[in-house]
Amino acid sequence: MNPNKIPCTIKFAVNPRSQSKSEGFAFDVEPKGLTIDPHKHKYVTVSFSPTEMKQYGGIFEAMVENGDP
């Protein structure tokens, strides 16, 4: 959602929660980035595609370009 008066460009990522190889990783996000016009909103899709029965974990990140750190 962009409540501001100017468009914003955002990049999306889903990263592993830990460096453990036993945890596995089966997440993806689409689109990887987009621009949201002023006072509008858009949706992204996070998919989960496990390859085996085990614990999975990920961290979703939305990074606004030129935004406050």
C-alpha cells in the first residue's frame, strides 16, 4: 500500500530463516519488484513448494527503493 503522494518502487524477496541446510527452502515471491502509484495498493504472491516432509522457514522482505533505512 502506498499512502503517499508520489509513486514508490519496491523490491521483494523471501530469504532463508537460517543457514541450516537441514531446514530446507521452498518459498518464492512474484513479482520480484513493482511500482505502486500514489494512494494505491498491489498484491504479491508468496508460494510454498516443499520437496519433502521437513521443517521450512523463510523471511519475507519488502524493500522500498530510496526509502528510510
